[in-house]
Amino acid sequence: MNVSATPSRDEVKQPERPKLRDIMGPGLITGASDDDPSGIATYSQAGAQFGYGLGWTLLFTYPLMCAIQLVSAHIGRVTGRGLAGNMRRHYPVSLLYLLVGLLVGANTINIGADLGAMAAALRLLVDGPMLLYIAGFTTVTVLLEVFVRYSRYVSVLRWLSLSLFAYVATVVVVGVPWLTVARNLVLPPISLSGNYLTVVVAVFGTTISPYLFFWQAGEEVEDEQEDPKAKPLIEAPQQAPRQMARMQLDTIVGMGFSNIIALFIMLTTAATLNAHGVTDIQTSSQAAEALRPIAGRFAFTIFALGIIGTGLLALPVLAGSAAYAVGETLHWRVGLAQRPGRARAFYGTIAAATCVGAVLNFTPLDPIKALFWSAVINGVAAVPIMIMIMLMASRRRVMGQFTLKPWLKSLGWLATAAMAAAAIGMFATWGS
């Protein structure tokens, strides 16, 4: 009697097409965290000051953002190490220390600005002391990131990404002239004035930020380590077809989600604030407050709640990316899947960055100027970091057979050139 052999689980060919749940990966969380309260302030300023005239920047940056984030994801998943861990192996340590120091400084300032914006938004809804609100958001963020198991915490972050739909709701409530929007997307009224170029540079810097690179690469490593069957692709190339397809879909969807929401924020403030002559918006809470008399209580409330939700999503990404970078640079045990007792320095960095950011709100440092300097630091750090990322991802000794395909390499270098131009533009428009 012949018994047909049943193939073992290892012999079953892994499906190459990603499943629907694969669009809920590191790319989605990374993209959603990009629309943090500081980013909301930038997009609100763009809409209030220039109406529908700057929506084109989000169309332009979308493929560039996808490219550099996908390259970062590839490095993490292929090598099994984050960006800083790979940089330490292939570049001078002194250069890495400098760039990681800049990253941590910018992230800490950004954390402080986001905490202040969240507290201000909450105070618009429920009157109370800023100190209590900032302390509350700081405590909740640190406790969740340190003590909640990684798989559960990532699920929390995924659900928090839904808070961005608040800005879809505000667009529906206020109403926008879609034909005008479409015309400005295709034929934008580009200006060479100092104010216009300054806001364009700000949008570029907000959309493509170094902390996003480190976070997405780190989360790819985390996901691989959480799955007992998964290995770095350089060690298990048979897993590559599905994983490469998954990362591509996840990143395209995540960055698309991010840019669509950013566009909706611009549209909301363009249709309300700009249309009523309110053009000077410096913070996200100012934008929410300005909406109340123009768009009504509902739009104001939804906009303010969105600031709080996006802040809760962005804070762990900002603190976590700083901890990944510092930990890998200094050879610490890193990872949100690690128990706190086994990665004290890593989790200590998360707590320190968040708490220092909170304290910044109670110093003489002007939050608007702080954000400006954060943008300057990011502008200085982004280009060399992107150059290092692109060079690593193009070398066989780093990536093995998984070096970048020509189309991705071209887009990645274009993104790097665009950020270099934005950095030059930032300094050229300084003080204008």
C-alpha cells in the first residue's frame, strides 16, 4: 500500500503575495507618526498662509518618502540590524556619534513640542493645568512603551493611527472646492518669495525626517525577531519574495496614508482660516482654536482630538528611534520586545528623552524657536544620513544579493538630492 508523503511545513512554499494584514506593519505606524502635532502645525501654516497652493508638495514628496523609507526597511529586514548598527560596522564611529547626537537632540525638542501641543489641545477641550496634562501624557507614554509587550504595544499604535481620520472628518464638515484643489495640485501657483520657499522647505523637512528612517528599520528587525520562523533575509533568502512584497505594500500604503492626511489638514485650514483672512498660525493648538468661530464646535473638537491622538502615536516613535540609534551605536541590548530588566539602558533612553522633552515646556525656551532649531538640526543631519543609507543599501558586502534595484536606487538618490536642496533652501531663506 502506497502512502503519499505529506510535505513538511518547511517544504511548503511560502506565499509570495502579501496578505491584507501586511499593510498594518511598520510602514503604517511610521507614516502615521509623521503627522505629529508639530507636523500638523506646519501643514496648518501652509494651508492658512497659502490656501490650496502648497498641496503639490505632498504629491512631490510622496514617492521620495516611499523610496527612502523602503530602503531603510530593506536594510533592517535584510541584515537583521537597525540603521545605527549597520552604520557602526561600515562607517567611522566618530561620524556616527555626531549624527546620532543630532538625531537625539532634534527628537527631544520635537517630543517637547508635541507634549506641549497635546496639553494645549486638551486644555482647549477641558480646562486644566498644563503641568498636569504634560506630566500625564509623559507618564502614560513612558509606561506603555517600557512595560507593555511589543506585540500588544504595536497593536495600540496601529489603533492610534485611526485618530488621523479626524482630519478626514474636518474636511467633510468644512467642505472644500475640489475643482480648485485639483487645479492647484496639477498647476500650482509657485512663488519664489521668501515666505513661500520657507514653508515649502518646512513641509519637505517635516515629511522626510531622519527619525522615521531609524524607526522603520528598527521595527523591521523587531518583527523579524518576534517571529520564530523568520530570519534576516541575508541568511534566509527563500523568505525574500514575500517579505520584499510585504515591505513594499506596507510602505506605499503607510506613506500614502501619511501624505493624504497631511493634505487634508492643509485643505481644512485653507478652506476655513485662509478663506477668512487668518494666515498667521504657529502651533497646532492655535489652528484648532482658530477653527472654532469659523468652522464650528464640531470641527474644532475633532481637530483638537486629532492633535492628542497623533501625539500619542508620535511620542513613542520619536523616543524609540532615538533609543534604537543610541543603543546600537553603543552596543547596548535594544528592542521593545526586550524585557525592561534586560535592556535598562535602552528603555532608560526612551524615558530620558521623553522626560527631558517634557521639562523643555517649563524652561524659558520659546517652543516656536525650539521647533525651528529642531528643523535646522534635522536639515543638517538628514542628508548625510540618507547618503550613508543609500551607499549601504547599494553594497553587496552589506546587503548580499539584496542590493537595491535600479528604480529604487534612482528614487532614493532623488530623495537625497531633494533633501539636500531643501537644506540649502532652509539656510538660504534664513531670516527672510
